[in-house]
Amino acid sequence: MDTGAQPFAWLRRLWPRRSLGQRGEAVAARYLRRRRYKVLARGRRLRGGELDLVMLDRDGTIVFVEVKTRRSQDAGHPAEAVNAVKQRKLTRLAVMFLKRHGLLERAARFDVVAITWPQGKWFPKVEHFKNAFDAVGKWEFYS
């Protein structure tokens, strides 16, 4: 048995190399599942962009979750990256998703999960911002 070459090789098989963003999305999905959300879609690519997570809240609300993962907050809080331009884009993608799946009559909201995961740390700091922004642009939702 080779004990010195790859001391954590078993861990890499369980958690293969992924980008920081992919690992952050996996952590966010697990965090939300523990809070009884159900995953409807992960990494859903649509024309013009990608929805990180689409979840179903306990009350039946469709939740579009934008995940932002950073190593530090040196350049600002991760949630600050969800600016007005990004919000318009996410609104458009959400409407496309709802139309495609016949869910336009369902309640929907936008959440942001901000993850700070310093280099060399096993566990990140996870912050969940419910209803982080309202739908914006010509695609905005009406009640």
C-alpha cells in the first residue's frame, strides 16, 4: 500500500477538481436543500445566459438563486456583483424558464447566495439573501 504519494486521493475521488464557482454552487444547493428547498434545475443554460439554481421553496414559490463565490471580500462582498445589469439578465432568463415550463402563473422571487471561501479552508461562509431584488426591465413580473 502506497501511503505517502497521495494522502487525500480518496477525497479527490469524492470531490473531483472543480472550479471555485462550481464548488460554490454545490455548497449553495446543499445549504438550501437542508432548509427544505427542492432543486428544480442546476446550471440551466438558456439563450443569453445561465441560471445557477432554480429551487422550489416550501410555500411553492419558484426561487431563482444567483450564487456568487469569492476567495475573499477584498474586492467587495460577493453579493455586490449582482448589479442592475445582472438583475435585468436574470429577470429575462427567469421569464424564459417560466415560459418554457408553463409556470408563468406561479409566484417567483430572486435570491442571492454569497459564499466566501478562503484559500486553504475546508468550509466556506454562506450567506443567503432572500428576495434580494425585484424583477427588473421589460421582463418584470406582475402580480
